Amino acid sequence: METGHPGPRTRYRFGDWLFYSLMAAVPLLTAAVAIYPESILGLIGYLALLGAGGGWTLFFFCRHCPHYTRDEPRLKCIFFWGLPKFFQPRPGPPSLAEKLAAAAGLLVLFVFPLAWLVEDPGLLAVYLLSAGVLAAALRRWECPRCTFSDCPANRVAGGTGAPEQQG
């Protein structure tokens, strides 16, 4: 039985967003530090890609999430805090195409800086380890409490991806 998770996460606090934003800042800044000395255009492209990737994810995936479809004018989730809802909410499950589009967008964001990072093994290690820590923290602390039952990463018992039973 999984323990240590106090029920579904129906609301987030600013501190939750801040915690995950600071954690996500490590791989993002590591990528920027690797790109900047080699190509200012590459850095501008990376920053533009991050902004576009956020919009892409909001459009294809987030607008199905209960935190987005809530009747509030601004988002309050661990990924986007205080942003207006740019797109019309779409309650219900995202289609397979929407899930694939969101995953492809995240993959592009992850892979783009690798061309620069492979030139500096130390920065590459920091990038990969910090991205892994972020993913592990989300998987460990958020996915088992997620209210978005149609998220492919959901690990709520009885949801689309129930957590493994511990003996």
C-alpha cells in the first residue's frame, strides 16, 4: 500500500508552483548556460521555443485538466501560475493526437539544447540529473495525487495508471 500521500490535490498553493519552478529552473538555466557562449541566436531560439512549448502544452493538453477547466479566470497549477486562460477549456479526456502532440512538444524542449550540452560533459550531467530529479519528484509526489484522471502519467489508485503495490 502506498503511504505518505494525503489524498487528491484539488488545489495548489503559490508555494507549490514556486517549488517546482525552482526545480525546473536548474535544467533550463543549465541549457541556457551551455547555449549562450556558442550562439546568442541559439539562446534566443531556445527561449522562444520554451514560450511556444508552454503555449503548445496549454493548448493540446492542459486545457483538459481540472485545474484549467475550473471556473477561475487565471491558472493556479504547479506549471503555470497566474496566467490567464488563453484557450477555451475542454473538459474531458484529451484525444490520442492531443496527447502525442503534447508529448512531442515536451520532447523537442528536452532535446533542443542537447546539441550544445554534449560539448560540455559537466553541464550535460547537471542537465540530465536535474531533469531526472524534476521528473522523479513529479512522479513521486504529484502523480499519485493527480485529479486529472485522463493524464497518461496519472498514478492515482484506480486511475489510468495505478501505482504499484508495495509489499
